[in-house]
Amino acid sequence: MDIQKIISDVLAKLEGDDNLIAKFTADPVKTLEGLLNVDLPDDQINAVIDAIKAKLNLNEVAENASGILGAIKNIFKK
């Protein structure tokens, strides 16, 4: 089973779906198993969960950084 493909597929499903992200955040194991329709061993599912959480946090950090940079630019425009 290709773990990287699973991570990519799950991220694609989570992207832009705040309800699904909330479900994943509340119960990542159950949400993943529901999305994948597969029962992964604990070590594999935990690795997938950690990778997805890291990717989601990186996306949030990038969005926040972009917003901060925009705010700084606006300060200097005045």
C-alpha cells in the first residue's frame, strides 16, 4: 500500500472541506478509515495521521504568513 498516495488522496478530500477537517481533527482514526474504506495497522494509520496534520499545519502557516506580509505591506503604503 502506497502511504504517500493515501496521504495525497486524503489531503485532496480534506482541502476546503471545513466539516471534514473538523471531523479529522476530532477523531482522525475513524475519519481516515471512513474516507479510505480500509482498516490500516496502527503504526501505518498513525504515520498517515501525523503526515496529514503536518501538511494541514503547513498550509495554515503559509496562509497566515501571507496575511501577515500583506498587512505589513499595507502599513508601509500609508
